[in-house]
Amino acid sequence: LKPFWLKPFWLKCGRCDRAMALRSAQGAWLGRSMWARGRLPQSGGFAPAPPPLAPAAGCPSVPGGGGSRSSSPGPRSALLNPNASATAPSRCSSFRRLSTRVPRQEPEQPRSRIVAVDRRVFNYERKLTGAARVSNWRHALDLLAEMSAHEIAATDGCGSAALAALTRASLWLEALGAFDGLRRAGAHLGRSSRNAALGALARGAHWRAAVAALAEMQRGPPARPSADAVSYSAASDACARAVQWEAALALLGTAVACRLGPTASTLGAAMHAQARAGQWQRALLMLAWARQEGLSPSTATCNTVVSSCAADLQWERALALFRQMEADGLELTPISYNTTLDALGSAGQWLLAAALHASMRGHGIAPTAVTHTALVAAYGRGQQWSAAVAQLGQLRADGLQPDIILYNATATACAQSRQWRAALALLRDAPRRGLALNVTTYNTALAALGSGERWEAALELLGEMRASCVAPDRVSLRLAVAAALNGVAMGAALACLREAEDLGLLGSSHRVAAIDFHSMQLEEALVSMSRFLLDQAARPARAGAEDHVLVVGRGTNSPSGERVVAPALLEMARQELQPPLDVSFDAVNAGRMRVSVDSIRRWAEAVPCSQKK
């Protein structure tokens, strides 16, 4: 058997993960030297040894260690710096006398640490990197388990590759568990692994844990790698995903103070957080600051800011930012056009939306289904229902299949123009296209029928909705009630209100305790009184509640100057309704009427729905 000092040695830098092989004369020299000095480790790593007498051909220079271990650059830095490798042999020539013993001086902050590494770890690191490249997280976990079974300590490259494979597969919880397991196993986890763990925290929007991990990297011992720009970018991304724009802005300031920023990633994360939180003003200011710093924000960041402006109906700023993106030479994606179209559509700027859609086609960007939906919404708010229906046909000409969202948007455009026939035609056409109708589709058709005073068709559609196993919601029943009241169908309206009450869709918080009639005309006051009674009958007040107050005025707004509304309401309450309601005038103010809540309850319970007309 060969002595162990004649076997090849594999060394690895504990800070930069650069590996080197000490073969033949180098390995023999290093083994004999460390054997003589009693510095061979029992387990783990060993300190740097003096350089070899003559570097072998094809092998990297051995870092110097026989002299003083001060913090000044020496032969060791020649290994860590690829550009300085040519000067290493000349420096090593001054250490030919092995008998020279210089007292060791431990620096306060060592520049690097050399550890002994099993040569098999490099094969595992290569396999883990390949698994991370294709997001094969199962193979990555199997490799880590195999390394643990063979008692092979994982390196920083192994840990970062395994964490990257899990994070890319959206398994951020498993990635954090793997990081914790590697740390408990005593693996040397450097900056790459810790940045990968920060990326996993960002995927899970755990911004507090990400900020804490970043602070731990900053205040850790000198042997632990400090945070870099990638670390701050990952922590800022976690804050952005959690919509914590204040924390993202604070991290950006810290990165600038540490001379690690601003970078495009940290700026983008801060702007993402501000835009998603509705702080579009701050996002625009930061965007201007980024341009002053010579940083070009990404297209995704600008798209987020445009979307924030669209949500706040700031279509002018959204369009200006889109033009600025075009002037800066950023790659405009379909998302860029869709967000700008959404901003224009929210403001009803259908002419500008149509021009932007034409420009999109002129630049060779194929519209998507979202593009057509945004354009249809713009046509709807601009009362251009025919253009919206035509856009639905254009989508089919582009080879796209419409979805139920586009049908709903087109039906809404028809309803906003009171085109109930076109809305119903779209509702009938969607099932023939293989699309399942949802509650939004029915609500859109109900709104169109209500605006067209087609209360019979609205009630029939409500029944069809129940037969299709689509449960009506609060909006459905409210639209049906409005359609019935417009058609003066009190019984049907009351039935819908009671159904909403039974389903728990309407509560006592919606009850109106007082209503003002004194500024209304006679016909309007009577219809409003009917709606008021139906609302109170469907949602009766609790026992002992105060009487309802009706403000009827003194007749000053009547054409003849006499009281018209009050006598008509009094006649309706005492004579037309059976049993009659208990109505009385206020003793202090004659322009106010009081209606007993108990009498309304008795009237609602005594009279069937079919007779309340």
C-alpha cells in the first residue's frame, strides 16, 4: 500500500468552491510536510500548507501557507484570482527552504479557508446541476439522500443546485426543508445556497423570514459569507410578492448604503411592490430615478406599473408610460399591450384602444384572447356594442377560440347599450360553442332585460338559471327585483326579495329606515313607496324597532303649492293595502310620516305574494 501522502489530494476552497488536485510530487510534498508538522487532520479540513518545490504540469498552483498568514494578498490569492495565476510560480520560488519556520498569525478576517473534500462530491455536484437545469427535483432529492447514505458532505454547489431544482418546481417548502436538513448535517453552505434559500422564501412570499435571513447573513461571523446584490434582490422579491412596499423600499436603501445597489432587480422588486399596493405615484417616481441612475427597468416591471395606473383609472399616465417603453427600446410584449388596452377601456377611450390594437398588429404581435376581451370592454364602455360583437367575430378569424369571459364582456357591452336581444343571442350562442354559462353570464343578461323593461323574460331567465344548476347570487336577485319593479310586478319582486332573504344574501344591514319623498313627483313617489314596502317586507325589522320615517314635505315643491305626495301615500297605506298600515304624522313636524314596523310585518304575512300588486 502506498503511504497516504503519496496518494493524490483533492482540495477545495471553502469560500469560492474552487477545486484543485495535488498529484505526484505535490501530493507527496504536502503529505510529508503536514505529517512532519503534525497538522494532518483527524476529520474535516486542514490549514493551508507551504507551496510545493515545483508545480506539476497541468495542475494549478498550490496556495502559499509556509509564511505569514497576514491579510495581505499572497500566493493564496493567486488561486482564488484566475487573472493572477501566472505570477504564482515566481512567488513560490522564495519558499524553497522548508526548514524555515515562521510563527503562525491568525488574522481577524481570513480571506479563505481550504478544506479537504471527497473527490466524489464533484460528480454529485455535476449531477445536481443537471437536475436543476431541467427542474428534476425528484432526482435532486435522491442524489442528496445518496450523498447522506455514503457520508459525503455536501458543498455549497450541491446545496444551491438542489435548492434551485426544488424552487423552480414551485416546491419552496421542500426547498426550505432541504436547506435546513443540509445545515443540520454540517454541510458548508455558502452564499449560493443561502441565496437559493432566499429565493425559495421569495416564492412563498415569506418576506419576514427573508428579511431575517438577510440580516443573519450581514451580522454573521467572518467565516460566513456576507450578503451580495443577489441576496438583496431575493429578499426584495419576497417583499414584492407579499405587497410590502415599505419593506422593499427599506431594503433598497440598505443595498445602496452597502454599495450593493441600486440594481435593476432590487429596483424592479420595489416598483412591483409599490404598483401592486396601488402606490402608482411612488412607482412612477422610482421609475424616473432609475433612468437617472442609468438603469433600464425591465418590461415586466413597466407592465406592472401600467397595470397599477389602469386600476386607478389613470389612463393618461398608463399610455404615456407605454410610449416611453416604446421610445426606450424595450421589448413590447402582448402583456404590455393588454395592460394599456385595459387602462384605455376602463376610461371608455375606445378610439385610442382601437388605434393601439391596430398598432399591435402593425408591429407583428399577435393579439391574444385577453387582447380581444380588453378591446371589447373598451367598446362596451364607449356604447359601441356593434363593434364589440364584430370583435368577437374577429377573434375567430384570428384562429382563436373565445372563452366565456369574452362572451360575458360582449354581453355586457350589449347590456350597457340596452340591446337585450343581442345579449340574449350571445347567451344562447355560448352553449352551442361548448362553453358553460356561469353566474356572470346570467347576471349580464338579467341586466340587459331589466334595462329593456322585459321583467317577464327576466323572471323566466332566473328560473332557467336555477334549472341549469347555477345558483343565483345577490346580484342576480337584485336585478330580477329591479326588472319586476320596473314592470310594476310587486308580487314577483317580493318573492325574489324573500328568496334572497332565505338564502342569506340580504341582511338587516341593507334595510332603509327613512326615505325622502318630498322632492319627488307623485308617480315616482308611489313607485318608491312600493319598493320601500317590499324591501321591509322581505327583511322585517326586529321586534321593538323604531317606526320608519317618511319625509313627505309640506307641498312646497308641488306645481299647485299644495300637498300632493302626502295624501297619496296616506291613501295607499290606509286603503289600498290590506290589512292597512298604521301611519301617522309627526306631532312636531307635519312634513314627516311614521309607519309602524309591526303593521308592515302583519301586512307581509297576511297577503299572499300573488295579491301584492
